[in-house]
Amino acid sequence: MAAPATPAQKIEAQQSAFDQFQGAKRYLADDYLMADVNSAIALGRPLLVRGEPGTGKTMLAHAVAESLGKPLHAWYIKSTTQAREGLYHYDVVQRLNDSRFGDADVSDIRRYIRPGVLGRAFAAPEQVVLLIDEIDKADIEFPNDLLRELDEMAFDIPELDETVRAVHRPITIITSNAEKELPYAFLRRCVFHYIAFPQRERIRRIVAAHLPDLENTLVESAVSRFYDLRRVAGLRKKPSTSELLDWLMVLARAGVSPEQIARRMPFMGVLVKQEQDLELLASKKGWEA
């Protein structure tokens, strides 16, 4: 008779039943991020990812979908977005037009129910990765309006007197730029991860993954100046990792030498996007564009 499994063996068996995110070819996730992604998958809870713009929050969802071989359903939030839009839309206007000008059977309301991003993710025949991007852009009540949907993975359609339940619980990744505080009841239902701005060695690895053909001397000079720029006191918007990659591509295509980068900041507009920041840098020695 086999010996009973130890607690450690039970945990390992449970973990092996879930997909494990190990990073992606062009997305270098550290051990802490991979652990939090896999914790969210194992728990079936959303992963809330915070960090300053340009640190790879949105791309994480793409990387998870790529790594696990699952479809990605993305919902990009705007200031006017309402929670119900992600569930479904009842096309009353089309039904009215059909009743007045068409010969369609308008008594069948189901024909006028259009699923939103969450609705499509719930109905998918296989598990998908669901991205809810920049949730803090919406009204403060927006996260509260999704509590049941994200917790129970279900929502009601009153027009049909039906409840839609997820066929498979999506792997849900929610991003936030921390523009506003999120409700505690919402936070309690999430696994949380903060993506800190990467240190130099990690930046070099990110550059190598995205732009492997650049000369090392150009990369070293540009990265050094990039961090110098981020340290300038008073900047309203520090340049991000994605802006560094854009800047490196422009520098390489323009044939700018490492020596030129060390003396001045060519193509400053690729890195600095605030008029006040440009004026601040113009007043400081060594930051001539």
C-alpha cells in the first residue's frame, strides 16, 4: 500500500494541474512576477498589475497568452467606459429599425444581444487570457460594478432572463497606472503585483531581446544617458522602457555615434513628451537636443 502524500507533494500535484507561466521570448519576467502570475492562475483570481507607464504591464497579458498558447481577449478601458459594455449590449436601435423598416422577427430579442469582451471570454470554448487594461481610467464605481462578474464569473441578461456563466474561468490580468485608488472590496479579490522600473542589467537584457542587432557601444551609451535623464529632478514624466527602445531604433537608423550621445541628447522628443520637461532640460547644461 502506497504511503499517503505529504503536504508538500499535495501542493506540487495541485500546481502541476495548472498551466505555468515561465516568461516569453520577448518578455523577461522575473521570478516574483512569474510566481504572482502562477498564483493568480492557481487561485482563479484576477492579477492586478501596477507600475508606471511603459514598464510592460499590458504586454504581460500578451506574454502570458503567448507562453500558454491561449487566445487573448483585450478590453481597453477609457474614461467613459461602463462596466456593462464588457458584458453585453442590447441593440435597441437596430430592433426598432427592423420593426419599422425590415421584415425580421423582432420578437426574438436574442438576435439583438451583442456580447462584450467579457461576454465573449466567458463563452469561449477554451480558456482564454482576459486583459482589462488601465482600469483606473474609468469611474471609481467601475471596479465595484465588476465584483460579481470577476468573482463568480457570471452575469445576468435581464432582457433574456438568463445568467451567463463562464465555460472556462479566464486567466484575468488587470492593469492600473495608479491614477486613482481602487476599492478595497475589489483589491481583496485580486492577486497584486507591482512592476518596479528595471535596473540597468535588466534594461540591457530587455534591449537585447527586442533589438538584438544593435552595437553594444551604442546601447551602453544610450542606456547611460537614459538613466541620467530619469534622474533629473523635477521631470513630470520620466521616459519609459518602451520609449528607450524607440529612441535606440531612431539613433541606430540615424547613424548617431556613442560619442554624440554622450555630448548631447539627439531626438529628445522620442523620450520627453511634456513641454514643461523640455523647458526644464533646456535650462540645464548638458541636455542640448
